[in-house]
Amino acid sequence: MVLVYLLVFLLPVALLAIVFMAIIGAGMNVYRTAKRAYQDLKPAIDDLTAKARRAQDMSAKFAERGNNLSRNFDEIAGRWAFVAEGFQETQKSPVIKLAGFAGKLAGPKVGKG
């Protein structure tokens, strides 16, 4: 009779222990497999990280070059505006108008033969 009571009370405990051991064993297998997979993929991950960092640096340098180019074009536009303004002021000068008038008077008469 004692054996029956022991089986009735200890059988569920033994089944729970077996289930917990099976869960722990499966977890350990998953951990070992994941660890091996990580070790296999680590060089590829490191390489990908390095390439991403390099691409980010290159894009930052490209943006910096674009900003420098934009500043250069702005400077050229400013200088060209200054030159154009200087030409306009020069054309309005009375000395230039007088020189143009003198050139017309001193130049050869075309068409009056």
C-alpha cells in the first residue's frame, strides 16, 4: 500500500522533473547552436559594420565637398556681380561717352565713298 501512495504522489513530481529537464536540455542546445552561429557570423557582421562606417564617412566627406563647392559658386557669383557692376558704372562714365563720340568722329566713314 505504501508503494501505491508513493507512486501516486511521486509520479507527478517525477514527470514535472522530467519535463523541466527536457526544457533545460532544449534550451542548452539552442544556446550552443546560437553561440556557434554567432561565432560563424561575427566576421561578416564586423566587416559589414566597418563597411557601413566607411560609407558614412564617405557620405560626410561628399556632403562637405558639396558645401565647399556651393560656397565657391557663391563667391564666384559675388565676384561676377561686382565685375558686372563695375562695367555698368564704367559705361555710364562721361569719359567713356566722350571717347565713344570721339571714336565715331575720328573713325573712317563707311559707305560714303
